Amino acid sequence: MAMAMTHHHNRESSIDKHLDTGKYVRYTAEQVEALERVYAECPKPSSLRRQQLIRECPILSNIEPKQIKVWFQNRRCREKQRKEASRLQTVNRKLTAMNKLLMEENDRLQKQVSQLVCENGYMRQQLHTVNASATDASCDSAVTTPQHSLRNANNPAGLLSIAEETLAEFLSKATGTAVNWVQMPGMKPGPDSVGIFAISQSCSGMAARACGLVSLEPTKIAEILKDRPSWFRDCRKLEVFTMFPAGNGGTIELVYTQMFAPTTLAPARDFWTLRYTTTLENGSLVVCERSLSGSGAGPSVASAAQFVRAEVLPSGYLIRPCEGGGSIIHIVDHLNLEAWSVPEVLRPLYESSRVIAQKMTIPALRYVRQIAQETSGEVVYSLGRQPAVLRTFSQRLSRGFNEAINGFNEDGWSIMNCDGTEDVIIAINSGKSLSNSSNLTTGLSFLGGVLCAKASMLLQNVPPAVLVRFLREHRLEWADFNVDAYSAASLKAGTYAYPGMRPTSFTGSQIIMPLGQTVEHEELLEVIRLEGQSLTQEDAFLSRDIHLLQICSGIDDNAVGACSELVFAPIDEMFPDDAALLPSGFRIIPLESKPDSLATNRTLDLTSSLEVGPATSQAAGDSPSQNARSVLTIAFQFPFDTNLQDNVATMARQYVRSVISSVQRVAMAISPCGSSPTIGPKPSPGSPEALTLAHWICQSYSFHLGEELLKSESLGGDSVLKNLWQHQDAILCCSLKSVPVFIFANQAGLDMLETTLVALQDITLDKIFDELGRKALCFDFTKLMQQGFTHLLAGVCMSTMGRHVSYEQAVAWKVLAADAKTVHCLAFSFINWSFV
């Protein structure tokens, strides 16, 4: 059949070419209107309804069926052409806007290059200046930046002055050269990129910047970004205390914000800021923010007692409308999170601009793009759920997990009594309700409350994405089906079944049903069905399947994310929109590696002799994952009745310890270096072998103190090393240098310091003692060097995680080499130690 040609002469009629005669056939306006009605009701060509409508329309009776078919074919072609033309216009507008953005970015980079060239020339000139004092003075004057002059924040005029200054500083960061921006590693701009991302280099605090194109109007974007708890998972609360007009069409707000802590090892952060919203002369919308001076400013001290006051340096959003719709967004986040208040091992999380970009800047732009695609209908989800409903489920899971990790007193959490030696923290919330709505039939409030068992640990050489993928896909390797069944049964009002009371077995079948995913696929929302079967005859016909709602993020090896998470909560099989959720799960946060990865060669690999895992001959610097550290945080929540509180607490503590042990076994198996995540590299050729060092430690102890360190009857061969490794006292060895560094610890010593053999070489002797401990050590050091040993009185030291450790007694002695003359290192034995 020849392709029909269609021409529109006017709105009243149309002409098609006849298939047989080749002549043109004119349709009247009434015929065209009738055909349009038929097409609108039945656009599909094979529809029987269409044929019926054509037969029922008298005005179409004098048109040949073949010609009617041609008309419909041409109608579909015209519709496709219009859609394609509209799509091309939209793409052209986006490309034009992106080209404009790239040109502006290029201009900014050229300005930055010019500024660096000028600074370089100035520094060269200063280096050739004869008068050194004049050089120093001139350099100081050149690099000194004007300090932020404090304004009176108690009146609107003073706040307006601060707001205008904040606006100017923010714009200089967003589009100027106030900050030396460098491209963020792993985020190369391109056709498929979300936007342009950069992090600061050599500036105070941590700063990140993003710019991109979004198909939303500026006011809508500003509304979304100002509602920070909706898109920033770490934001616990944002409260506007005061808002008043700025007199220039803008508004000034005084805002108090609280952020969750990502682990159990450091306190949370809060901010007291001024937020300024205004419109520029070119039509751009700006939302900028900065901290107000004074750590005591803001809400009452009682409400902020569990927080460390951090600082927001001038930050915000610059939103410019594009011709034809959409907006260009510039985002700047510049923070000072007071890293001094966290353990040293965690400081990379509080000092890295890259972490800020991963946690705040990139998610902000991604979330706005997600909303834009949902608004346009581009996002399709499963089970008929609306995108907003599924997004709310993800937010509730993440927030519930963060609340469990932080355990704020304001939310009703309190720590159960413990003796200080517990590695698992047990917290209870007697007033917690699982209700998500005012409907009492859908919400659950337990007589006892909710109990949370949580812990954090350091992992070595374990890729977070690989570990979370394994935990997601192989739940049978670490989970207890009866514990899941207990939590699931508690969702039914009035049902309390202690694990084991109704024995159930897990068939091993785990079905993952996807619900949705974010635009960049960095987070998955899914339902997990665990198939179970009853072990008792009377319950044989009852379903024992368990359903879990789960979010999983950071499982792509190439993804740029702040962490990898697996968070889940039992749900009813009906899965209502307001389902009660009690989240539990895992969070693995990578820590930035030390630049000197070869330095770990100084650590002794004792565990290779203990057959913990297969040895590797690969050098420490040969593997990119070597010396890669991360922090694993685990939190599990359990509802309980008052009568069962102690039983549930015992079960929860044992269960979390079992999960930790399972995770360690999994981590050992998937470690790229083929060994345990706590195993260090092979010792350097100049260092003694592990067995030799163990003999030196024991022989030197016997030589100096006149008694045996190991009470075992067998002290020959490899048993010396094994007994030393498993000794109940914490035994540590440090080098004899100006700054003594630990080179070995047995298992108890690693547990006491909460570290690994690889990370041990980063710890100096003075860091584990407080001021009194260091003074006592200096007093006894002379005695140690003179007579070869000394006894230290009971005291307190500190782990790498910042926890205090008490000990009843400590012994220090010189470790002599084989010639009994050369002092190889110093050894310490901490007796009866425990966490305070």
C-alpha cells in the first residue's frame, strides 16, 4: 500500500490521496469532526469498537473503508510528529540551558586561573624580596581576609546587615572564585551526568558545590530545598523560630536545625542560623544561610544537651529560571562540624568536603530531579503505589533507624544499667509508639515499649558495597528466622510471642519484590518475603511467611555515596500506606585511607600464624583496597511487654553479638586481600617474625620479673604465640622512638583499644592515657629503663573510639632480642581491664 499524503488546507476540511485512482479526496468539516470523535474514543486501529462507531455514523457512510483507514493512519502520523517536535523542542531548551551553564562555569574557571596566576606571580615577587621581615609583613597582609564583623542580631536592622553580607559571600562562592573548587573525584560531567559537582581545596571547614538543570520552576525548587528534613536523611529537625520581611521583598528567618549522628561513637550536631530568601535583579531566586555567633544562642540548653553546636558558613541555593521552563540550580554547602569532639578514627567523616558533597549537596540536586521526574510522570513504580507514598516509606525507615542509633532522651530513650564492659549498648524507650497516624486501629502502642540493641565496630579491607550486597542477598548467613518472626508477630495488636515459644523453621527461600528506586538507582525500596514453616502439627496449615519492607543503598561499586545501608522493618502482608514500622539494619561508612599505605608494613601479621585466614604474599601497596577502613554500625529494635523486658534484653544482646560474629565471618570471606578484615600485611624483612617476637616477649618477662607470663604447661613451638594471642590480659608492644608507636597487640589488647592490627601502627603510646596517666607513666619510665620493668598502679586509659578503659594493674617491661642485650621494644600488660 502506498503511503498516503495528508495536507491541511484549512480548519474545516482535509484532503487525502485516493489509493486506487491517485486523485485527492476532500473531507468535509463534519466528516473530519466525526472521524476525530471516533479516533479520540478508539485510538487503536484493531478496535472492534472503532468499526462499530464508524458504522453508526451516517456522515461517514459515503467514504470508502480503505480511505477511512488511511485517514486514521495519517492521523497517527501527525500525532507522532507533533510529539516528536515537542520533545525535540524540550531537548533543545535543555541543551541551550546546559550550554549556558557550561559557558558560565568556563568563565568562572578562567577567572580562577587568572587569580591563581596573579597570586603565583605575587609569591614569586615576595620570594625575591631581600628584606625578610618586610616579606613576612606583606605576605600576612596579602593573605589575611577580613573577619566577619559582628552585627547586632537582636534587631531587624542588624539581621538585615548580616543577611546582605551572607548573600554577597554566598554568591562569591556559587559563581565566583571565593573558594578554590576542584572537580569531585568520580563525578565526571557528561551527557548522562546529574550535574557538575566540585569540592573545596585548602579552605576553612568543608565545602561542596553543585550546579545542574531541573525541570521545575524556581519557587517550587526553593520550597523543596528549604524543607530540609524531606530530602536530607541526616536532618532530625528544622524549626523556624522567627520570620519577618526584609523590606526588599525578601524574608529573614532564624532557624534551629538538628542533625543525626551517623554512628554510636560521636554526638549529634545542631545549628543556629539565619536564612535569607530574596530575588535578585536578574530574576534569580536566592536562599542563603549562615550561623549566628554564640554557641549558646538558639533554643534552651536542655533541648540541645545531646548535641555539639556546629557552624554553617555562608551557604545556600541560587535558582535561575530558564527560557521555556525549568531552572538552573547552584548549590553550596559550607560547614564546620567541630571535628575535635569526635574520636580520631572518625574525624575524616567530619573534616572531608567529599563527605559533605555525598551526604548533602548531591542528594539535594538528586531529590529535586526526582520530584521533577515524578511530576512529569516519567517515574513508574510497582504495586500501584504513588511515588510520594513509597518515598515516605523510605524516609520513615531511614529516620527510624537514625533515631535508634542516636537514642535521644527527648524521644524517650534511656540506656539500661550495664557494668561498662558491654560491647553492645541496650537502650529502651518505654513511651515509643509505632503509630504513624491518628487512627488507633492502625497504630500500635506497646505496654512496655521498644528496646534497641546497637553497636559500632571498625572494619579493615572490606568493600562496603560488597558486604551490604551479601547481607541483602544471603540473609540466611546472619539472620535468625525466629527473631524475625518475633518482631513480625508483635505487629499484631496484643500478640507477644517470645522466640522459641512457637517453633518455626526457615525454608531458605527469600523472595525480593522491588517497589521502586531513585533516579540514579542509588537507593532501592523492596519487599522481602521469607518463607517459613511450622514445626508443630497443630500449626502446620498456618502461614509462617514473614514480610519485610527494606531499603538498600550504596551497593554499586562505582557509585559515589556517603555510606552503604541495609535497613528493614517487618510489615503486615496487606502493606497499608500507614503501616507501623520498627526499623533495624546495618550502616557501613568508608573512612578515607591514609596517604602512606606502605607504612602498614611495619605491623606484624600474627594472625597469619594462627590460621585465621589464608596468607597473602601481596604487598600492602599493591592492592587498592589495602588499608581501606570503614565503620560498621548495627542497630536492632524489638518491641517488648513490661513482663518480658529482661528476657527481651538478654535475647537482643545475644542476637546482636551473633550478628556481629556472622558479619565478621562474612567480611573475612569477601575481603579482597583474601584474609581477615583485621589482618595486617606481612611484616617487612627487617622485623622479627610473629613467633620470634612472642618468644622474646615471654622470655623477657620471665627474665625481668622472675615468673612466667604464660601459665600454660606447653611453651614449645607455635603454642607460645597462640597462648599469647589468647591471653586474657591486654598485652601491647610499642617501639623505642621519640614518639613510641604500637607495633603489636594480642586479641585482648585489640579489643581494649577497639582497633585492628593494621590500624595499630597509627596509635602512639601517649594517646591512650589521659593527663594523669601520662604524668604517672613519665614518673615510672625512668624506673623502667633502669631496672627493666615497673608496675603501674590502677588507672584509666582510652580506646581509639573515645571510650574510657579502667584497669586494676599494669606491668611494663623491656623486650630483649635474642642476644639478651638489645632492647627491641617495650611491652605492657593491662590486668583486669574493663570499659567504664
